[in-house]
Amino acid sequence: MHDLFYLSLCLIPFVTCLWLYPLMKRQFAAEVNDNGKISTIDGLRGVAATAVIVHHGILMTNLFVDSHWEINAGYVADFSSLVHRVLTQLGSFGVTVFFMITGYLFWTKALKNGVGQVSVFYRRRLFRLVPMYLVAVTGVYLLSSVIGFTERMDAHYLVKSLSSWLSFGFIKGETLTDHKPGWLILCGVFWTLAIEIKFYVLFPLLASRFAQGRPRLGALAWTVVVLLLLHWSAVISSVQFSILFAFICGMMTATLQTFPGFCAETAAINRRPWLKTLMGIVALAAIGLGFYLFDFAYNGLAVLLIGLFFIITATGNDLWGLLNARPLRFSGLISYSTYLLHGLVLSASFTWVYPRLGAMAALGIAFVGVIVLSALSYLKIEKPFMALGHRKPEACSGQTQGGPSYLER
């Protein structure tokens, strides 16, 4: 019963969104609306972000309780192997969905409007990613200083550590404290930012080559074949193949939606309740099968199953209204802050709450804290900088400017 209660704490991020959104719905009214053509995407973001923070919450608990950064420890050690497998895959599942969303949204934009000016594209990406990234890095140093810097800290080590933490995940962050959680103070999430940066670098070239004129679904399919050959030849690893395949699944979904016949069929399915229900069951069954078969989603077949789930939901199946629920879409809107800050909140909570009130209190407080903090950081940091990134040069003369489009959030 004690262990089951611990697992029930994993629902706290959802419950917090249910509680917090009504209190903040006025501030989020412009974003959380029912007019978006791909309104399920924010819901998917919310699911992905929650999966990641729950996964890392359990890992952080086990790190402080049992000194092991693994799922099969602590309160869940006595559960079945299936529970361990599900909890282990939550993190990689969430990250894979994020990669699919990135591929889908940017490819949709490229197919509809092209890349536009490359300088404008990169400026918007800069204002979208960097401000919260710098906030997270600042938080790493502030929290580490309060916990106690490592004995190795001197001017040379400070410069070395800054070069790693400011590398956008291309270099593993140096350990800043000799106490728990060490270098895991952010739960090691920056590596995915490095992957996103690589995609952004390649995106203008890919879009200009493959997204102009008639959409080339075949080119994407052949890309998968080439990646498979490279994987089977041991040129790229299973993880590398899976990540690239995730982006391509999102891009394929966007490409399919340019075909009138495909759009007509999916619209017809979504208009018929029994067919929509059937496809919802198929989507959840695909996810369930993936969790049953694999420990991690960084596997070609696992990504394919998640891709099936993604294409069904991204084309309008909201899973009986779940993905269009405003609290879940609210969770998706703040997901970038949630992703970057949850490690800091977990680290702080387990450093100070755990010794006094225990692991369950520390985990519950952290889950509530990260949602509240993420909502505030979205309003005060993310949203203003996104608007600044979308200002045109003539904005200085006082002309009215629009905010970021749905596809660019």
C-alpha cells in the first residue's frame, strides 16, 4: 500500500494543471483556444513533458534514497518487471514524442510557407530557446553554490564548467557539487537540445530541397531505408537511428496531410464516433505494446509504434477529448520550461525537504513546484522573448506586430 501510494504521486503533475489552469486561464487565453487546426499537439506536448518529469522524479527519489540513478530501486524495487519497464520507458517515450512534434511542426511550416528568410528563422529560434536555457544554467550555478561547490572549483574549473554548461548539450555539464545530485542537477536533459540544434541547422537545407513543389513522401521513405542500412552496417547506433526516425515520422505525418485524399479520409474517420473510437484504441494499443516489449523507446520498432500513435493523434483524434482538455494543453504550453527546470526543482526539494519530511513529500512538493514555476516562467520569460523574436525591423517605428504563430511556439 505504501508503494502504491508512492506511485500515485505520479499523478500530481496532472492534478496540479487541473488546479492551476483555472486560476491562470486569463493569462493563457490567447494560447489555449479551440481554433487551432492541430490543437492536439499541445496536449501531446503535455503528455510528453509529464512522462519525462515523472520518470526523472522516480530516478531522483532513488538517487537520494538508495544512491542509484535507476528505476529498479527504492520504493518501486518490489514491483513487477512490467512496471519497471513502463517507468523506465517514460523518459525516452516523452523525448521521442518531442522529436516527432518538432519534425511535424517545422515540416508543416515548410510545406505551407517555405522557410522564408533564414536569418529570420534563426533569430526566432534564438529568442525561443536561449532565454530559458540561460535561466536554467543560472539556476544550476545558484543551486550548486547553496548546496556547496565542489572542492575542485577554482578560476580554471569555473571557466571549464561554464564552457560545458553553456554548450547547449554538446558537452556534458561538469559536476559543480560533490554532494547529491552532482552533475544530475538538471537530470541530464540538455543532450536533447543539442539534437534539436542539429535539426535547426539542417532544416533550411532540407526544406529548400525536399519541401518545395510536390511533397516528396517517397524521399522521406528512402531516407528511412538509407538510415536502416547505415544502422545495420553499424555506421550509426540504434539510438541515433531511432532519434532520426522520430523526426522523420513527424515529417511524414506533415507530408501526408498535404494530400487531399488523406485529409478527407482522416476527417471522415474523426466524424464517425465508432471509427474515431477504434482509431483511439489502436493508438493506445500501439503505445501499450511498445511499453510491454521495450525498456527504452530508442528502438526502431518502438519508434514505429509511437509514430502510429502520433499520426493518429496529430491528425485530429483527441483520445475522447483528453488531448484537447485545456489543463493538458496548458501543460503543453509550459512544457519547455517544465523540461528545463524540473531537474532543478527536484534537486532542491530532495536536498532540503527529503531530510525533514521524507521522499514522498519531497517528490510531491517538487511536482507541484515545477508546474507552478514553469507557468510563471512561460509568462514572464518565454512569451515576452518569443514576441521579441517575432518583431520585424520596422517595429522600432511603432508599427503593430503579431505574435508567434501556433507552428512556431
